[in-house]
Amino acid sequence: MVQKTTEKKNDQSVESDDRKVIVEILLAYSKEEWEQRRQSENQRSMMTNFILTIASAITVLILNNGLTMSSLPLSILLVLLGIFGAIAVAKLYERGEFHIERSKAWRDRINELYPEAELDIRRKQANTSHATKFGRTIRERIRLHSLWVNFNVAIAILGFAFVLIIFFTNI
């Protein structure tokens, strides 16, 4: 049988062997959450590439056919594709953030078990260093997920512009 030693910190006693097992479990959970986050980002990337490819092909077809009534269905499809892309990217971002929040919860628990590791202090130092290096504008005002959502919105706007041009030039 393993001999356990008890450490007292913050009026809580936790068996040191138990702490190690708990940390191993928390690290496994954290790793799983980061893998899920990575999967969401990979899906976002693949979705964006797919939509860009289809949107490019539709745009070429519309421009080759001319902005006539026969191009109207393709223009509407372009609008729908852009809207779908924006919604899909936003949802994948939400799922990714969900996994990050769960990972933070596991990290916070590890920090409670091992405050001497100073995880929060190290995280804050890294954040300060990053803020100094990149500044407020890029770091806080330009959100990467907003760029991806807006990219898809631009596809929808292009399709809508085609629809308007087709309607107003063929009346």
C-alpha cells in the first residue's frame, strides 16, 4: 500500500498522492478540450476553404453568363452560401470558446491544488508581454473570428449585389 502524506494549505488537507492523481485527470481533461478546440478550428478552416471555392466558381459562372436573369439563381445561391458560411463560422467559434472555457476550469483547479506553480501569475505575465508586443488595436479591436464571419458576409453581399444588378438592368 502506498504511504500518503498530508499537506495543509488554506485550511484544506489533500493527500499528496491524491493531488497528483487529480492533476493527471485534470490534465487529461484539459488536453481533450484543447483537441476539441483544435477540431473546431480545423472545421472552420475547411468550411471557409470549401465556401471560398464554391463562391469563386459561382462568381465565375455568373460573370461568364453575364448579369442576366439566367444568372439570378446562381446569385441567390451565392447569397445563401455567404449567409450559411457566416453562421457556420460563428457556431464553430462558439464551440471553440466553449472548449477553451472548460480547459480554463481544469487549469484553475490545478492552480488551486498547486498554487506554488503560480499558473495565474505566469499567464498574466504572458498576457502583458503579448499586449506590449502587439498593442491594443490588433489584440483587442480586431477579433480573428470577426474577420472570418465578415469574409462570409462579404460573399453574401457580393451575391446580393449581383441580384440587384440583375433586377435593375433587366427590368
